[in-house]
Amino acid sequence: MLLSFDDPLLGVVPNIIIFQYNPVSITRVFTPPQRADATGGGATRASAQPAKETYNFTLEMDGTDGLEREGVLTTTFGVGPRLAALEMLMQPVGASPLAALVGGLLGGGGSNIPASRVPLVIMAWGPTRIAPVKLDSLTISETGFDELLNPIHATAQVGLTIMRPSDVDDEDIFTQAAATYYQAAREVQAVLSIPQTLELL
């Protein structure tokens, strides 16, 4: 799932985007950071910072079950609300009158996120992969529609970057904790690689 904690539409309540179907595959790309060589000449060398890590995967959304059960939201909007929730993860948000009204009705009361700030997003992919992320790209393909042209089937190609502890403001304790946990979980598993290899012999 993806969790957005800075959405003023919900105030302090996170906007949770649960994957209807887990992606069939995930592509992870690691890029070592570079820094300028102190000797000049434009040469670069590896930085001591952790490598940049990106995730790319495709989410599938299907409103067939909701239509068969005559769900009010699916009948009215198809999978539109889920697509909109993904889209909002990349949109600057602010405390509009509508946001304050909806947030108040849901008990959050809205928030004062600057209009130039996008929501903070946490990715939760299993117990060892919980990390703050930045969405880099979102490509939506709508492949089925109802009589009102609401999408009832769609796929969303998501590209995101894991935020390292050095990418996060020190004062943002929650995000720092998530970023540190993600790195620590990887280090613990790396230590277990030799015992696991022995298990496979």
C-alpha cells in the first residue's frame, strides 16, 4: 500500500491506497551517488551516501466485483476514486475551503500544507520494506469504461524513489524513523546472507 500523511482533505488521517492486486513484478534500480573530485577537472567519484534506489511497478485496478455487488461508489465513479488518490500523490495540495470542510467532517479538521508542497508518501511493501518515497512518474492506462465513461478497468505504472535518511529533514522525526528503519532492515538481512546460503547447500 501507499500512505499519504500530508493530504489536507483528510487532515491527520492518512489517505491509504491499498493495492487491489499486488504487482506481478517489481523492478528496483540502484544508482551510486557521485560527488565532484576535490582535485578538480570535473572528475567524479563514489559518495559515502547510500545509493539512490528506485522502484517501478504496475498496479491493476478492476471495478468488476464492485459493479456485480452494486457498490454505490463503483457504480457511480468506476475505479476513478482510486485513480484520483494516486494522482493526488503527485499534486501540490493546500487547505482549500472544500478540503477544510471534508477534513472537518472526517475529524481531521484539514491542515495547513503550503500549496507548493506535495504529500509525504510512505510505501509499505511487506514488513521489511516500509520507507518514505517520492513519486517520480505515474502513467495511467484506462482500458474499460461504463456507460457514463467512468473507467472500470485501468493500470497505473508507478515510478518512485526511496528517500534516504540524508534526504529527509532532521526535524521530521516520523519520516526519519521510516527511512532509517528501511536501511536497517536491509543491513540485518545482508548479515543473514551467509547463514541462508548454508541453508541452501
